[in-house]
Amino acid sequence: MRKVTKGGLASLTPEERSLLPAQINPIENASYLAYLKKAIADHWPGPVDPVREARYIEAQTVWNETMAETLVNIRAQGQQVFVIAGMGHMFYKAGILESVEKRGCFGQSYVQPYPLDPEDSRTLEEMFADLTSPGSQEIGLAHYFWIIPPI
């Protein structure tokens, strides 16, 4: 991943490239792509270099595609799969999920929960209202939401 981040997929040797999935699909989900660009900008001091931004997105894509291919291979063996991954790999029903769908593996036989932050200052009623509002920014993040009670 570091090498892809620094020099892109083109910088890999044939041996290194052979360790990755043959199919590396670009990210098509506009909301997920915007999320990644914002995350990069939030961690970058000053203006983001477009070349480096593209390489970071390419590295994230390779990471998601690698995890997706692993899932598809497990499913091809008839196994059920339960995945725990960082939210940044699954926001907007994209990332790993988008990659798996492009491989035609799961169809609609998966769900993606989104745990809401227990430190969220909204009341349960406010969260529910926000999540069910037609203009909600959160509603497209996942298939269902899991409200974690404070400890």
C-alpha cells in the first residue's frame, strides 16, 4: 500500500502487482469519493497536491479491492462471511461493498450497519429524526444504523 501511495500502481514490479487482485475497479460512488477526498484534505497540511491525492485514492481502492476479492473467494467456497472493517472502507455502501458487487458475488444478501458515535450529543429522538429525514446526510451511509448506548 505504501508503494502505491508513493508511486501509484504503475510503480509496482510485476511480482508485486501479481500479489494484488487482477481486477482493480475505480471508485464510482461519488459520495464515497468525496468522503475520501475530504479525509485526505483533513489530514494534509496546506493545499492537497492533486497527484498525491490521486495516489492515496488509488491506494484506498487497491485496499478495498483486495479485501473484496478475499470475500468473494471465501464465498466461492460456499462459506458465509462476517466482516468487521473500518467505516472508511464501507461508507455510503461503497468501498469494499462496491467492489464485491462489481464482482457479482453477494447480490442483495448483505447488510451494512453503521454504529453511531456514543459521544454524539443528539438525543435518541433527534438521531431518529435526522436519520429518517429525506434530506439526511447520514441516511445513505449504510443499510441500517446501530445506536450504541453510552457506557
